[in-house]
Amino acid sequence: MPLSARVPGIFAKSGLGSGLCLAVLAVPLLVDIRVATAAGPAPFLAHQAAYDLSLKTSRRSPSIEAAEGRIVYNFSGSECEGYTTDFRQVSRLNTGEGRTVVSDLRSSSWEEGKGSSFRFRIETRMNNENSSSVDGAAERTANGIVIKLKQPQTKTFTIDKATVFPTEQVHRILDAARAGKSILELSVYDGSDNGEKIYNTLTVIGQPIPGERAPSHPDVGSGNEALKSLARWPVTVSYYDRAAKSGTGEQTPVYAMSFELYENGVSRALTLDYNDFVITGAMSKFDVKTTKPCK
């Protein structure tokens, strides 16, 4: 699942959450990952996964009394033809004050196999109204990354060439994990919010979990042949608004997500932290899809 979670943007518009200005791709982290073996990098695992959402913790006052929803994530492609992700998240929040907010986010993206270009389209809807769209493309050049937006308004601008796209972000996280590193800092562009935002990210990587160690809370993927023998890492990625300023010198992340990341790029045991409340995502469906190998 690509790393960026754009659900926060929906909740911010509804008045839920504080400073949540992402839109939800984050879950581009469910699969955009390359892995290496002794023979060299292995291809991503093409698959469809679904995650059932529920409320873990509410920190705001008045509190959110209940949350439910589902993420459906489709990933396909290869390094030679690029990677395509289709993502949908539907969430329902009950504030306990007789108010229910239903958010529906859909995103489609394509990223060139080596991270040289990125196309994206994101649509969000709240309570079956207030629809908004972001549509654009990014191209890496020698002098920077050129962003061309079609929606919400036509605009062209350039960002720092050190910034990475979602698939490359996860690629680097997995490289760092295999190298035994525990901290990784990256600037990331995923088209979220209004298509103009850049996020500074801090990734914390835990010790590898061997494949023979079964999860303490198994899900539908735990016994799958594509997953059960693979090592995995506990990972937490925090997103910071690069444009925001803090008077204290410390900045609170606008969003954070934790998960266990398998060697083949599949993620399980999601935790989505929006500061005011925390949602968990348990894998409820997992299907492997066929991918044509690069020639």
C-alpha cells in the first residue's frame, strides 16, 4: 500500500481531527515495495487486499464513540511497465452527538518503475456531497521535479529533486530495513491535499520478525503461501507538513501509520493515527494476482 494516507483531509473538512490535511493514499504503503534476495531485487507481489477498520482510541473531547469502514487496495505492474495502484477507503465516524460523518476516498496512480515520473487522480466525497478532485502528473528532471496539475486548478511548479514518490519511498524504507537501519528521513510528494503539499517523513523501523514466528493476531493472509514463510518488519511512518511552522521547535505529525511490512511488500496489522483518534485495519481479504515478468 503506498505510504501516504489521505483520509485525514476528509476528516479535516468535516471538522473532525486537528490539523489533518492529508487526503489518503497512505495506504499507497500496502504494496509499493521492492525486495532483494541473494539473486537481486525481487518483483513486487501483485495483489488485492482488503482491511476492515475499527476505532482503537479516541483522544478528543467530545470523543468519537465509534468508527468503522474498509480499505480496498489493488496493486499491479512491474519495474519495466510501471506500477499501478487503485485504492478506496470508506469510513464512518460517530461523534456521539448524533452526528455521523461518512467519507469516501478513491485514488488511482501510476509510478514509473525507477521513480522518474508519477501520475495521480484522487477523489474525495463527504456524506455523499462536497466532492473534490486532484488530478496531475510529476516528472523528474535534472533541475527538480516538475508538477503539472489539472485539478483543482491548472498549475505548474517545481519542487526539490530530492523529494521521492510513494513507491520510491517504500523502496528506500525496505532497503534501510534490510541494512539494519532503524531511522529514515525523506521528503515525499504523493499528490495529496490540493496537489501542492510536500511532507517530511520520519520512518522508524523495528527488528525483523522471522517468517516462522506467527502473528499474535492472525488474519486471512497469515497462512497464505505467499506470506507465511517471509520475514517482516514493524514500521511506523510519521508525516509532517513541510510548510507548517512550530513556535516550540518541535512539530506534531499530521498523521502517522504503523504496520508490519513483509519482504514482498504486503502490509498487515495497520494502525492509522490521526492525533485525535486512532483506527486499526485488520486484513480481511488477500488475493495474489498474476504479473508478467520483465523481459
